[in-house]
Amino acid sequence: MGALDLGAPPPWPGGPADPYAHRPPYLHPPAETPAETTTRLRPVRARHPFRTAAAAVCVVLGLGLIGGAATGSWLISASSADPAAHSAYTVGRAAWHSVPVDTLFPRTIKGDGAGPGGSDRVWTRLAVAPDSGCTTALDPLLLKALRPAGCARLLRATYTDATSSSVTTVGLLFTEGDTDAMRALSTRFTDQHLDGRADLMPRAYPVKNTPAAGFGDRQRASWTVHVLVEVPVVVFAVSGFADGRTVTAPQPAAKAMAANATTAAAQAGLGHEAKGLADRVERGLRRTVTDRTGKPE
């Protein structure tokens, strides 16, 4: 995906101890000097002040090194035991560069029962967009609506269905927000029905020399946006016709999937395409984060 490596994730709990950590030179105090075998008294030399001071300095330095090593070891242990260091938010936020692209966006995705009337779907990946920021990849109003949670990175991929009659771009927006920020954003989208506003529709990612070559803003027919609260990610998808036709009345997936929906998008099952792909990419992300959180490497 051309992702920039921002550094490896925080070390997992239970990792190996630092082989270069300071250790006391002996496990046990060295043996005492054997007692004199003679009772003859020897003259005792006067102690030199400089030698006494030097010995005191050595003792202080030695105790400082031992104490520093012990403190460092305690801090490392405490950091490793900190559950926040390996929370779903920490792992999820790093997933855009630490998880393989084929895991986030599999080459083929099966959608059992994802189509109209419970029909099965199979989607094939056409291309993955270079990872990017959000400024050029999202409409200005959608970018403004998501701004409270921040944008760390945006990943997108475009798929086509088995008949190559529809195309769908699915995206993962990794935010900078904490739990409170994501909950507030989710509540706002739900209460204000922002996920159903056409002016907040995600942008498509066209792919040259594929069925999605003509998939642009005017070809968007149905979409879905879901703000997650378990991980700092917003999942979205937008679908359209593979023949590049212009859609004058796009419809959110929730409405296009209704039994009485009669729009072109609904009749073509494009609401099911957007929702089905977004759901499965979201499930894959959740599963990956859960595995990495529960089973640290």
C-alpha cells in the first residue's frame, strides 16, 4: 500500500527481558578473606584521606548503578503490565501500517447472504489506493464532520462483483480520537442521521483499465458510513454501476436495501453491495485487532 513505517508497535507484554540490563557482578557476596593463621600483630598504617574519599565515591556510584538498574527493570515491568499499552485502540490505530494489505482488504471477499433476498455475493479486488491523508480523499463536508476525531490515515480499495456489473470502494479511516471522541462522533452521526446525507457521501476510487475506470463522483449510487467505538476507525463504502453511468438520485444503503425501494440503485442491489462489503471488511478488522490484543506477539 505504500504505507510509511512510523515505527514498530509498542512491545507486547511478556516480551524478553533486555539482555543488556545491568546485573550485580555476583549472585552471592564473594568469599571472605581467610583468617590470619598467626597471632603476631602487625602495625596498622594510617588511612590516607584521598583513598578514603575515593572508596566512598566508588560505594556511592555502585549503589547508584544497582538502584538505577532495579528502577529501570521495575519501570519496564510496569509498562509491560499496563493494559492500556496494548488496548484495542493502540493496536487498532497502528493497524494501517502493521497489518498486511491482504488482511485488511482481501483479494477476494465472499458475501454469503449479502445480496438482495439473501443471495450470495463474491467481490474481487481491483486495486488498493496508496495510503493517504483525508483532505483529497473525502468531500469537504464529510471531512468537516469527521474532524472532531481527527484523521491519522485513510486506506481504500475498490472491488467489483462476480458479474463485473457493479463497483464498490471500501475505506478505513484511522482517526486520532480516543474512546470519548469516537463515542461522541458515533452519537452525532446517529442522532443527526449524517450517514444518510448525500452531501456527506464518501468519494469513489477509480481504477484505470478495469470495470471501475469511470467510477467517479457522479457515478456514486449508494453508500454507508459506520463510526466504530471499539477501535478508532470509521468504515465506509460507496458503490456504483460498472458502465460508468451517471446517477442523479443516490440513495444510502439503509434505504436502498428496503423492500419497497424503487430507485435504480436499489433495483440493482447497490445498497447491498456497499453494506455487504463494508460489513465484511469491518469484521476482518475487528477480528485482527482482537487477535493481536488477546494474543500479543
